[in-house]
Amino acid sequence: MTNKITALYCRLSQDDMLAGESNSITNQKDILSKFAKENGFLNPQVYADDGYSGTNFDRPDFQRMKSDIENGKVSTVIVKDLSRLGREYLQTGYYTEMFFPEHDVRFIAIHDNVDSQHGDNDFAPFKNLLNEFYAKDVSRKVRAVFKAKGQSGKPISTRAPYGYKKSETDKNVWEIDEPAAEVVRKIFKLCIEGYSLRNIAKQLTAEGVPTPSAHFAELGTNGNNPVSSRWDHRAVSSILEKIEYIGHTANFKTSTKSYKCKKRIHYPQESWQIFENTHEPIISQHDFDIVQTLRSEKHRPQKCNEPNPFSGIVYCADCGAKLHLHRRTCKPTKSESLKCATYSRNYTDCSAHYIRTCILKELIIGEINKLLTAVNDNEDIFLQNLMEQSAASHLEDVKKAKKLLNKDERRIMELDRLFKRLYEDNVLGKIDDERFTQMSADYTKEQRTLKEEAAKLRDLIEAKEQKSNDISRFMQIIRRHEHISELTPKLMHEFVEKIIVHEADKSSGHREQEVEIYFRFNVYVATITLDSREYKKTAA
């Protein structure tokens, strides 16, 4: 018995620190050591968890003490008070009333006058319940503070995202952490160039670029999280989807179920609170949008490390499936072509829609340079033509939608007045209850229908009026270039939204094939007819 350990257990959480020095680890150690010495407890050993909540028993030193108890090494457990053991009523009760007795361990809580050798303390369960109430109350107050802070636009994350660091003068301000920010820019650049997540991760690992966990560990902000020296495709994916890199703060992205259950709940982006332009961006809006477009498409893994510039944007005109890249390496000269994915799976379900990538590249380069030439020759005329085309197809629709919306909104307001008058007539006895119920139900149903229709009209008007903004953004892309001679994945996704390939027609004795190129934001469409003897282009 004398060889067994007297476990002196200490615990301190962030919340307990608010109570002052009396709860500090040092203070607890002094109290426990003095008590053990004065009362003849031999072989004392300290187990301390600094910075761990009492509502969670998955604490390193508590688990170490538990393991020693299960192995028969511990005779007595001493704590300053019951709250140091834990603040979760059921779990604390389990250890004091079942686990310790089952392993013949004496339990003492000094300040709460609890000693299992003297029999059950009737007040101990109530004390445990009060400790849980305290944890619940603190959790509620902390959540309220975080909610108010988050709604004010200040970041509520415990640390700044990889690529940023908290300002030394104001912890609510993020500053660019240049070494990490350069890695973020490189990841976005590689993604735009067509590299897969796994290939990006492999390249960063091969180059010895420190991972986010290694970088945070170097800064001293990684906490107890494991440190990895190897980049993972999930880390790359997480970086590519962070809206913070374009200068916005996004709060309430995640939460926990309760103060007891720390399981993380991830909310959809629609429920986030986003505050724009709160800090300096690392990535431009343009590059971020391109990456999100690329990420929204599922790509087949390529055996060849060379990026495919057409990945995810070339579609079959008949079945709507993507055209997959086929590389041939058996010939002296490598050849590449695109074929319908449906046809590749089962040739009876669709036709090949075969087109060589070198021809498609030539078409796109020619169409892009045609746009660039038109803008360089006379930007005003080109822009006017785009605006006129947009106005011709959308102005009448917007005019009709606004007229209908105005009519619906007037009727909704009129129904509010009629319902109020109807209610007053019912109260004054001018109409009976049965009539009131019937008429109010009719008015309510009509108003609900009108509100739904009005919402759809507003969405339609917003979408139509967005066209002018899209033209402005498309012009910004064009102005960045004068002439292109090579089609890179980045250029492809900067200019082109999607490409539709039709099946070739050979009825005339030679091969003819139509290709539609939809430029970004669908503000300009080029329809090209390929001829096996020569190809002619007609803009549509």
C-alpha cells in the first residue's frame, strides 16, 4: 500500500482564470502538497491539466491518472474542490461514485469536505450540479459576447487564417503575414493553371514549403494541434475556399452543439455573416472567382502531370456531358483529342463529338485575339455593341418585370389595408365571425401568392440588371491583354465560360463541325463552323 501513488490532481481552464490567483495551478499544487504532507499521504505525484475545460474529461493528465488507477498504481486522489475534478454533473458523479470505488481509490476534495473513507457526502451531488450550472452560465455569457462581437464585424476566430497574423496593436485587425501569403498566392496560381489539389500538395512538399501547422507552431499559435511536415490535399482545398483571402471577414461559419459537446458544426455559406473589405486582400476577386468556378467542377485525375486547359469547360451539344481529354503517346508525335464522356462509357448512348485539342486551341486563340483587336481599335464602339446586344435582349424583360412587381406590391399594401378594415368590422359586429374567417383566409392566400411572385420578379430583375456589371468585369479582363500567342489554363479560364461542341456532319462529303464559345459572364458568344478543307467563323 505504501508504494502506491497519492495522486494530487490540478486543473485550470480559461474560465477559471477569471476567478483570480486562488485557482492557479501553482496555488492548487501548494494546497494539495501541504494537505498530503500534514495528513501522512505517501508518494505524492502531481497530475496537472492547465488550460482544459471541466466539462470535458479528455484531458492529457487526467487520462494519465485514470490509466494509472486502472493499472492499480494509485491509492488516493486528492483535489482542491470538486470543480477541479470536473464541471459535468453526470461524468463527475460517475468517477466519484463508481470508478474510484471500483478501483479501491480513496477520493478527497479538500474545500468541499468530501472524503470517501468517511462514507458518502450527501451534499457532493448537489455541489457537482452547482458546478455544472456555473459552467453552463459561463458558456452562455461567453457565447453572448462572441455573438455581439461577430455581429459587429470583428473576427471571432481564435487566430488569423494562414496568410494573416493579428496586429500587435489591435488583436481584432489582421495584417498580411508575407511568407505565408506568398504560399497562398502560389496555391491559387497553380490551381488556375490547372494543377489538381494532390499535385499542388506534392509540389509544395517537394519544395519543402512549411505546412500551415508548422508555420503556426513556429509562431507559437498552433496550440496542442499536431504538426505535419507534409502538405495534404485537404489543406490545399481549405485554403482555396477561404473568402478571407479577398479581404472579407466571415463569422459564424462553425459552432459547437453545446458547452458539453465540443463536436464542431459547419454551417452553409448562406448562413454566414460576411463583412466586406475589412482587411487587405491577398488574392484578387477575379482570381478567387476563377478558382471557385474550377472547384465547382469535378475533374478526372490525370495520369500526366501536364495541366489540361480544357478541364471542366467543354460540353457535348447533344447529351450535355463533358468532353474528356484523350492523350496518345504511342505515336512518334503526341496527339490529344476530346471525346464525349457518355460515348466513352457506352458508344450507343451518344456520338463521339471528337475534336482535336490543337484545333480547339487555335479557334479560341483566334477568337480572343479578335476581341482584343476590336477593343484596341475602338473600345467605345465595341463596348457600345455589347451594351446594345444586352439591352436588346434584356431591357424589355426588365421593363415588364418591374411593371408587374409594382402592381403586385400595390396589391399587397391594399390587402393589408383591407384586412385591417375587415378586422375592425368584425370587432364592431358589422360582419359575423364565419364571414370574417372566410374573407381573411382568402386575403391571406392571395397575399402569400403575391409575395412569392414578387420575390421571383425581384430575382429576375436583379439577374437581368447584373448583365451590365458583367460587361464591365469582362472589359476589365480584356484590358489586361493586348495579344496572346499561347493558350494557358489561366488564360482559358479568364476568358472562357464554356465551350459547346457539336457532332461533325459528313453528309456533304467533307467534315463540318460547329463549335460555340461562350466567353466569361456569357456577354459574348462566338459560333464557329469547322470545315475539313478550311474553317469559317461567324460571330453570333
